[in-house]
Amino acid sequence: MTDLLRVLPHFPSGQFANLISVLEKHGLTTNDLLTLNAADIGKRTQLPLLDLKRLCAAVLNSLHADLGVAPSSSSSSRSRPAPASAALKNTAASLAAKWQTISTLDDALDAALGGGIPTGYVTEITGESGAGKTQFLLTLLLAVQLPPPHGLGRPALYISTEAPLSTRRLSQILTANPLLRSVNSADRPSLDNIISTATPDLESQDHILTFQVPVEIERRNIGLLVIDSVAANFRAEFDRSAGGPQLHHGSNMGARSTELVRLGMQLRDLGRKYNLAVVVANQVADRFGGGGGFKTPASSLRQVQPQHSSTQESPLAARSSKRPMSALPPAEPTSSLADMLPSRSSNTSMMPPPPRFPGEDDVVPAPPALLLDHQQRWFTGWGDDPAFDFGLKTPSLGLIWSTQISARIALSKRPSYDPIMSSSTGENSEEDDRDRLGMPKVRAWRRWMKVVFAPHAPASGPGPEDAVEFEVTMGGVRSIVKEKEEKDV
């Protein structure tokens, strides 16, 4: 420390005299105070760590003042306003200027989605088979080619993991949709602006997303990336039934979680870097045993029975409560072991009870609010309505994948039955039809779209009340006006 006053002539060394003398004995210089960690200096000198940090901070501030550099201490940075160079990377005006959406070609659906499918985000469309996921994706493949405000005026890239792209259905939507028909020929979408590829396994999918997709995006200015579906290859690659022992399942699921996080990172980077919309379709699985999100799981109903009950019991109940609980009487020993084992007598009651560990019966079950069966109603799209507690679904790939996406759109469907006219009374009699055919006749399927979570649009309310009912037509998807609104009109 002999060079301290030479480097910093105006340094107040009086208040650090006891520290400086010890540092000089160990041969530490001013350069060491600026470059070494305070903990490393403390190990060498056995000085208090807090005093060393104060000395290092004082030397650094004195050096900044001597060189005319603004101090970098936390206290001064909090008191001073941030300079113009340290402004936010994106402001509200810049984000609003870059905000672009892809329309679903329906005003009610776009209103529920906050204008449509946004660029720069990963949006998931989930639902059971026949709910309309592919119809939504095909409509977006054509809508992205439209000029703003309905589209981006850019081509689309379709990656399939299951069935190939249905060009016949695309041509049908292109010719039957009224909005697409009204567009002039120069701005009208074309099947030539949809690039499609297939990924039969997870390895090829990773190779395509890592190397081929960025090249195609830069070459063709892709505005929409669609993966249909994201769960197919993961289900085939990480099948729980394959792998043998249960110990292998844990490592298998851990590897799947790692791949899901990697896929989510890839898709988010593509969306942000090229300002394109990433839309993935996801499958669902039936939910068993949990019921609705409002039902308390059976595991949370196990409570500690009190030692003494203050309620009045019947004599029969009192006698049965004092009797020890045993499922089956113990088996008789064989004749060869009868002499070696003690006979069952009153000595059995003298046997000591099994040992009890402290706190064994005092374990409080987890509250229902902390269980997955209760919380998944906020991010799955099913189970948030207490009146609708049947036919519940859960999106595939679990909670890990739910944290990788920005928005989730759930599509649900429910059958609509035909009323049967009774031959005797001439009135609707569904019971007569059940007796004759065993089940009512399905007239059609009703479908709903609800926003589960999204950063740009409010989530739909519980149940199908706030969801948008839609139908699949020749021209794509179309919302259905509710009966109450029709009566008001």
C-alpha cells in the first residue's frame, strides 16, 4: 500500500490507518484493492470483510473523482436520474409501432383475441380432436398473406408432425370465405406462399428448427410459423410405457422437460428476432379423478381424528369404536410350526403396540389451493366452471410447456342432440328415443373458443358464458351470435 498516496494523493487514509498498515505487511497494492475480491483479501489478511469492502469502495470512488468519472455507487445511482443513454430498450410508443396481429377473418373472434394472433409471441391452440384446431391454423395460413390490418403481407411456414398439409381444404377456404374473395387479385393469398414440411421424429424437428427454419425465414420473409402439433413427437419419443423400471421414468421425464424448455427458447427467439407469429397446436388428455377445479381432492380430506369426541354417539357406535380395527384374522400356523410359535391367548393383548414416531399423526395435509388439481383451472382452460365438471381435459406436455408459451387458446366442443317427437303425444320425448335406440341422436357439435391466458388480451370468464361460440364452415371458422343478442336486436 505504499503506492496509495502516490496514485491518489488526496485519499483520506486517516480513517483506514489500521487497515492500511496490515495491508502493507502483506504486500498488497492499490491495484490489488481494485481488482481482487474483498473476500480473497480478507482470507490473506484476516481483516473484517465489511471494513475491506468500505476501503475498496472508498478507493474506487476517490479514483473516479480524480479521473472525473461519475461514481458508480448504488446510493448515488439511486439518487440521480437515469441518463438518456440508459433509457429503456422499448418504450410504449415503440412497442405500439411494432404491434402487429394476424386476423382469424372473424370480428368476434378477433375481438376476444385482442385483435388477433400477435407477432413476437408463442401462441398455443389446444383442444380435443374435432374441436377446430386445424381449421384455425389453415385460416391463419391464408390470413397472414393479407395486407394490414388483417395480415402481414408475408408468407407462412407450416411444420407438420402428424398429417400432411391439406391443400384441398385451403383451396376451399380461399374460394368460400367472403373476405378473401373481396380482396383484389394482387393482394389475394395463394397456396404458393405457404411452405410446408414434415418432421417424423424429434431429432429431425430439432434440426429443422435450428438450421433450416432461420434460413427460410430470412430468405422468404416468413410472417407465420405453425407447428401442428407440438405434442406428437414428444409423445412418441418420451413414452412413459417404454423404458422398463420405474427408476427410468424419472430420467425420461427429466430429459423431456429439458427438451421442452429448449424448444420453447427456440420458438421465442425466432418470434422476437424476426417479428413473426409462432402458433402451435397441442393435444389434450382426459382428466380423471380430479373433477372440477372447485372440488377438494380426496388426499386433502384426510384429517387427524381427535382422541375424544364431544358429540353424542350411540352405544353400538361407542362399542365399535373401542374395538381394534383388523381387516382379516391372523392365519393359523402350520402343524410343523405350531410348537415353535406361542398360542393365541390373552397374552396377545399384552404385546406392546407398534412404535409411534413424534408428529406421525400430526401431519397437516396440504391446502387444496396449493394442489395442482386446484390450480390447473387457471392455465388449462378446463375445470373453471363448477357447473361443468364432466369431460374435463388437460393440455399435453404438462406444466413445463405451459411456462414456455405466451398465450393459450382452448377450443372445446359439446354435442347437441335432436329432440324426438313421440308418436302417441306428438311432443318431444327424448326418453322414448333413449329406450328405442339406447342413446339420443347427435344433431351437431357446438364449439367454443376461450382465451385461457395471454399478455395482450383478457382471459375469458369461467365456463362457456364468456367464451365465443363458433362453427366450422366452408369458408373457415365463423362466430355464432348468441340468442340473447338476437332477441335484443
